[in-house]
Amino acid sequence: MDSYLVPMRAPAMPPKLEHQGPTLETLHMVESVLRKFDGPLSLNRIKGLLPRKMMHAALRLAIDHYKRLGCVAEGSKGVMWTLNAVPEFWKVVGTWEAR
């Protein structure tokens, strides 16, 4: 196996929703905003950059969805789009302080 091909573990199964989850349009809007920036963004900053208003709970669900898939890292400074296949990186991210 080539050294640049690092096997990733499968994402966890989605939790059972007790209510309707974020729509595909919501997920796409949040992903588009996060991918445009290299640094972490606060939830309020993300809401301000979205093309339409979104409730905090819907944004939180979208962020949690991407965290579960390993596409987003969240720390004390905010949320950042990261799609990194190196396992050591995710070990460090796991030690970050959650807000």
C-alpha cells in the first residue's frame, strides 16, 4: 500500500432523529460557507455569511452532521472545514476543547 493512501475508519451511524433533520439545501449552504474560509468561524459568523437566515438549532444540526462524517473540526475558536485523511491529525482534533 502506498504511504499516501491512509485507511480511514468508517463514520459512525447517524443518530436516530426525534424530529426532522437539516435539509440538503441547508447542508449545502453551510458546507459552501465553511469551504471558502481557511480558518475557524464562529456560529454567528457562519449565520451572517449564509445566503438566507437560519435558526441556530438547524445550523447546530448541520455542523454535528459534518462532524460525524469527519469533514468539520470544532474547537474553542469555532468551526472549520477539514477533510484530512491523516489519523494523527484527528487524534489531535479529538483533544481540542469543545464549546
